[in-house]
Amino acid sequence: MIARENIDLVIFDCDGVLLNTEEIASAVCVEALADLGMHLTLHQYAARYSGRPVADAWRQVEADLGRPLPDGLRESVDTRVLDRFASALEPIEGVVTVLEALRGPRCVASSTTLDLLKLNLERARIAHHFDPAIFSVSQVARGKPAPDVFLFAASQMGADQIGRAHV
């Protein structure tokens, strides 16, 4: 059991924290870039492009390629990523053990749209650990890196009082 002492709320990010979504999306992007002549390992791709808004990552890819991306590439990659999510989405190793042991309030706050976030959590068989405490950047004015989705989640969960946060 994970102790609950002095913890008002645990807010989980989703992509790369709860689910292997980043690994899947990166693999699809590496495959697509290889078709354009840019050959990267998964590690190289992640180091260069992960952890930033998708539009920024694609702009950097274009800069690195020295040319615009072909029409429809982003949409094609998005479709391939969603298709792969349907068959390969899994919780990050150890996440289920943590969720089963964790006592007290918890929620998810993610940059993913609310519908896709819920679907991904269901596909990975962990939605029941959070439902209905699932929050998306689509519910706030500013996306990451602004903290709005996390502040919104804390507010909705009743843990938004200044001075009560614990690390």
C-alpha cells in the first residue's frame, strides 16, 4: 500500500507516464520519416522531437529536412498512430501495480483531447482507476507547457488551495 499521509491528490499525466502512447507515436513517426529519407533511431527521434507540442515538432522536422513536409503526411501519421493505439496500447510497466496500491484521490490531466484520452485509458484497461476524474487540455484555455490543465484538475478535485501542495 502506498501511504496517503499529507497527500491531498495525485495528478497523473498520461502520455509516457501511464500509457506507452509516446513510444507508439514516435515509432510511427520514425517510420514515416524514413520514407522521406530521414533515418533516425527511436532514441534519436525522442531526444530531438518528443516533449514538445506536435506542431512545433513537425516544424523542426521540416527545418531538419530542409523542405516542407509532403501534403497529407501529418494526417497520415495521425491515422497510423491511432490505428496502432487500437492494437498496441499498454500501460507503462509498473503502472497497474501503483494504481492498485494507491489510496486516496487521483486523477489524470493530459494534453490529449478528452474523448481520445478516455478511449486510450479504456483500451489500456486502466480507466476504472480514474473515472470520472479524467481531465483534458481541451477543457482549459491554454495547453502545455502552461499548467492550466493541472490547475483545472486540482480545482475539480478540490485540491486547489495554495500552500497545500506536497511533492
